[in-house]
Amino acid sequence: MKFVLMTAFGVVGLLLAMLLAAEIGRRLGRREAARDAGGLAKGTGPAEAAVFALLGLMLAFTFSGAASRFEARRHLITEETNAIGTAYLRVDLLPEDARPEIQELFHRYLDVRESTYRNAEDMAATAARLAEGTALQRKIWTKCVAASLRPAAPPQAAIVLLPALNAMIDITATRVMASRNHPPLIAYCLLTGLALVGALFVGYGTSINERRNWLHNLLFTAILALTIYVIVDLEFPRFGLIRIDTADQAFNELRDSLR
């Protein structure tokens, strides 16, 4: 909720800043028109075209990147549940008396992984659940290695089971790094700056009208601010309104299938 409020205030602030920039552009245009009977300055078209082309490029770049990272993070959840399910099934290769304890560790591990990012805004709780999951990984690995080396275990147990466990462990680090993968701050600063300059040009271009065209300015600034909000929301799918929490249902479905 804190993130939603912060982004909402940020978008409203950007909207107001763009409206202010548009008003400044209009006043600059009106002042210039009053001084020069020829009207607004000529030759500003290339500059406007360059700014709006770059603005469109940045919007496309950041939106496309945010959407692709959103989908990648959602697919990683599916990949992790598949990795856990595969490793769990291969536990059947171990001696029968070693399976119950390891399977119980898997059930606990599933519960921890499902709840790890449930309240991602609580950094301390998320870090604690990540640490708990790492501790369970070590226990599962140690128990599986010991059981697979027992004389009663078939020779292929370690060959088949341990790589599956390794994949199950590796995917957790991949998900952590994916959650931290965002464009550099300078990209958002550039996008915001271009939006303000674009609003300035819009206000300057509409200054030839005697009356203010609030509808035109409001539509331009609102659409641009909303687009930037969606980009930021997609970048943080555990915090905002656009979320990937529904993908965590895969953990519940896997848990039910393993009982």
C-alpha cells in the first residue's frame, strides 16, 4: 500500500509539473507573439520533432522492457514449481526409509517459498523467509546426498536426483536477481525530463490561441503520466496494482498434488 501511495503521489506530481510546464510554454509563446508581429519563432519544428521522437522511443523502450520483465518473473515461478516437483518425484529413487523425512522437508520448503514474496514490502520478513528457505535447501541437499550414497540406494539415484536438486536451488537465486533487475534511474530521469520538455512544447504550440486549451493539455499530460505509472507498476509487480501474486497459486497446486 505504501508503494501504491508513493507512485500515485509521484504521478500526480508529474501531472501537475507537466501542466505547469505547458503553462510556462504558453506564456513564453504569448510573450514572443506580443513582441514579434510575425508570430511564434520559426524553425522550432525540428527541435519539437526530435524531443517527441525521443520521448516516444523512451516510452517504447521502458514499457517493452517492463512488460517483458513482468512476464519473465511470472514464468520463473512456474519454472521453480516445476523444478521442485521434479526433484520431489526423484526422491522416490532413494531407500524407502529415507523418503518420509525428506518429503516432509519438501513440504515445509514449498510452504516457505510460497510465502516468501507474499508481503514483499516488508523487507525484513522477506529476507527472513529467504534465509529460512536457504536453510531448508541445505537440509534437503544433505539428506539426499547421504541417502543416495547408501548401499541400498540404486546407482542412478545420485545421478538423477542431485542435478534436479541443484536446479531447484539455482532457480531461487535467479528469482532474487530477477526481482532486482530494473532499468537504471537515469532512464526514468530522462523519461521524466522529456515529458516535461514535451509539455513545454505543447504549451508553446497552443499559445497561438487566445484562450487556453485546457482539454488538450490535460489529455496530453494525463495520458503521459498514466503511461509512466503503468511502466513503474509493471517494474515492481509485488508492490503496485499490477501484480503477479496469482502466479503463486502454482505452489498451492503443487502442494496439493504432492499430498
